[in-house]
Amino acid sequence: MTMKVLLAGNALNTSIHMKNKIITYAACLLGMFSSQAQAGWSTPPGFHSLPRVNFENEPGDDTPRFVRQIRSFGPTGGIIRIKRSSREYHLGRIHVTDNIHIQIERGVRIRQSAQGNVFVMLGDNVSVTGATSGTGSKAVFLAMHRREGVSLRFRAIIAQNGGSNFLMQNFDIIENGSTFAPIEVRDYSNGTVRGIDMAGQGQNGSWGTMQLQGGANVDYFNIDGLGGQTARFEQNFAESFFDDINLRNIRVRYGTTALGISPHNTRNGLIRASLIRSLGAGNCVGINGNGTTATYRRAEVRDVVATFRSNGAQFRNFGADRNTDFTPERFKSRIQRPSNRFGRGASLNCLRIADDSRRWATTTGARHEGFPFEHYNYIDSRGVQRPQPAILTRSLFIEIANQRR
């Protein structure tokens, strides 16, 4: 993995909460200038000598036995290998504390139990990984069985509380039309999330695959989402910020957005993204800030491809969504308006970049595939209609999509 391009200058005043200590942004910068700065996750010292145990399921909820196993390791930590079984595991609210590593064999199916979210990362040097070798399909996380009239909240893995050095990789997620994204990362640093695919009922109104709310020096690679936003960068906490974030090969099928960048209340550092793809989505990339108070120092997005479908794209809060103001009537008339919060219709844009984000967000190499020509110019900047030339070529579309206003 290549060493990151380090962010310099303009240290931000924002601070983050990490392990009950406030670490200023300036201190983070000093750490990144060190020649020892790591790229995402790194194997911690002593990992290969940690004690290892196998865990096999039994009828009923497996959570109590799993929790006891973690506690038995003590502060030095250990490795738990979840063995393949013909039965589903039932796990929930497992706290992954310092130096705990969970390895899941191929073919394992983990069902969210009534305890709630499956794994909650709370420490340093932690990992939840599916096997990369062996026979059978990848490990799978499944949402809890839906009960009539009950809103289903599903988190497969949460990384929160400001730890450092984490890894999530190589598993599938099958969700059940639940609220919340099954992966959440909040204020964790030095991590890697990769090799995750989502299936299930996401196209019927999912919030998406990953909700990301702060972190520094984190890589997100090879994430394939269904419904909602595959990678949603936003902050709902004033102390949270992003810096030195790298994304590559991020995809969405029949959702709202492959990559959404929406700083609500924080000045952030650097984010880089490449190989962003959408199939039948509302937008491939959506970026919006909040004046001068919610920005990035720089957001670089390149190699973006949106593939058009005449229906199946997802729109959140459709009635108030101005992105469809200039959609051709022959597509707008096909939009379905179900009783839930999501509408569905034709793909809209390759890029949607709000005007207040253009000074810090740049895009290169964006293109549509299969979009009708009259649909090309309905892009970008939240309700501002671009000039419509007599013939809108692909090269002219790219020029329009990247122009500064």
C-alpha cells in the first residue's frame, strides 16, 4: 500500500474525542508528519503470539459465551476464530476491546440477535475479518428477523469511541430493509475497511452500506452496496472530523449515491476517492457543504461512472428533493411514491455538487453511460439548471459538470 500524501498547513481548531482524551487536530498533523506514519491498518506488535481459541455455536443466543471468551483473555487480548457450522450464529452487542481479533471462517452465517448490533469496536488494535482462503462463500452478517410493526435497526459492525488501528474486511451483509447502515465508523484512526458486499432488501429503502462520522488515516476499498448510499461521510457531532481518507472502487446498485460527502458542522482535511460507480442510482457522487463552517480542505474525486436505468433509483424524502426539479417529464412521471420515506425512479446524475462546495471539491474523469441526451444536463448544484446546448456531447457534459461558479 502506498504511503499517504500528507496534509500540510492550516491546522484546524476542531478536536476529537479519542479514548476519553481530547487530541487536537494539530497533534494529529504532527503524528502524520512522522516517518513512521502508517497507511490504514497495520498488524500490531505481538499479534502472531496472541492466544487463539475456536468458537462453535450452540442452540440459542451465542452472545453470553462469546462475551465470556473475550473477558477470559484479559488485557493482553487474543484471537477468536468462529468456526463454520450448519447453523446460524446468534450474536449481538459484542464489545471488541483492546487487542481482540475475530476471524470468521468461510460459510459462517451470523444473525443479529435480540441484543442488538453484532460487533462494537471500542479499543485499539482490533479486527473483524472474514477468511480470504478456504472453500465456500464469504462469511455473512444477517439482519434480525423482522417483526410486524417494529422498526429494524441493523448494525453489523460499529467502530466508535475514538480507538486506533482497526480492520474490517472480507464479508457479505444481507440486510432486511432496516434503518441505519450496517457499517459505522466514528472517530477511529488508522484503519482499513475493504472487501464488503451488501445484498438483501436494500433496494426497497435502505439507508445504505456505510455511515462514516469522523476518522483520520482510514482506507475504504472494494465496497459494493445495494440501496441507499454506499459510503456516506457526514458528521452529527461537533468534535468529529475527517482527514487523510482514501476510497477506491466504491459501488452502489439501485440506491441514492455511491459516495456522499456532507460535512454538517465541521472543517475537515483531505479526502481522495477514485473508481466510483453507480448502476441505476439517483446520483453517483453527491457533495454538499454548509457555507464556510462545514468544508473540506480538499476533496478529490476521479474516475466516476454513472450507468443509467429508467427506474429503480432511490430518492430519500422525494417530495422535498429538489434534485428532480428539472427531470424530464417522461422520467418524472414514472417515479413511484410508496408509503415509506423513499421514492423510486430514473437515474438522475453522474455528479451532484452543491455550489458552496465547489471551492474545495474537484472531480476529474466523470461520465455517463446510457443516459438519454436530453437527460444529460440535469446535473449538479441542487436545483440550478445548466445551460442546455443544442447537442450535449460527453466532453461538454464533463466540462459543465466541473465548471466553477
